[in-house]
Amino acid sequence: MFSLLKDWYHTFPLYISSLRRCASYRPCPYWKPHNSARIMTILACLLVLTISMPLSNAYCFFQPLKPEMSDGEHDGCRDSKGELHEFDSHWRTDDCHDCSCSRDGIDCCSSFATPAGYNEDKCVSIFNKETCTYKVVEKDDHSKECPVHKWVG
């Protein structure tokens, strides 16, 4: 027990100093030893979130439910084309937006990234609605791709 406390003393001096202030026959109620594997897992999760946030550039928008009702209750969400979608359903629009219907309204996010860092004098971006992707090619020769240095979401 003493060697464990000695190790903790070097690692967590605040916990040990608070332990000394408590009665010697019982530990302080707020002092609990930490599991190093749990701490490493939390740090790894924070690292993944930190790295993934700049990579997720999708833009989103929200469309609240319209006051249209039948029998006093909403039947679902009506999109911009007038199609009715059931609550908790998901779909992809013709414009490549991933949407979902909730009791609050329709949430939509882009499923594609738009090229922004390329030579616009020499190149042009072409959107493919079937694959929901952009391709940046030379204006004079569409068989040659241009380098893109920045994508926006």
C-alpha cells in the first residue's frame, strides 16, 4: 500500500495532499485513484476529435416544419419539392444533400466538398451529380486534372 501511495504522490500530488488532511482511518470521499488505461483512452478520443474536426467541413442547414397539419398532427416533413418524408427517415436530395426528418423539421448537410484552392484561370471545377463529387480539370483539356490544395464543405 505504501509503494502505491508513493507512486501516486509523484503523479498526483494534489490527491495525496488532500488525503493527508482527512482522518487517518479513512480516505477522503472525493479521493479516488485513476486508472491509467482509462486516462489514455480519454486522451486518444480527444486526439481523434481534435484531428477530425478540421476535416469535417460539411455545411448544414435546418428547415423548420411548416404549419401544414392534418387532423391536428404532422404526418412527417415536406421537403422543398413537396415530397412527404416520415419522421426519423433519411434521404439524399438531387443536389447531393443528406437530409433527415425529425419532429422539429428537416436537417440537411452537404455530402460533398467544393474545391477552393486551385488555379481558377487555368482550371474549372465540374460537379458530377451521380457521384456527388467535384473534379477539377484544365479548361482547354478536360482529360488533364488540376491540383487542388483546399476543399471547403
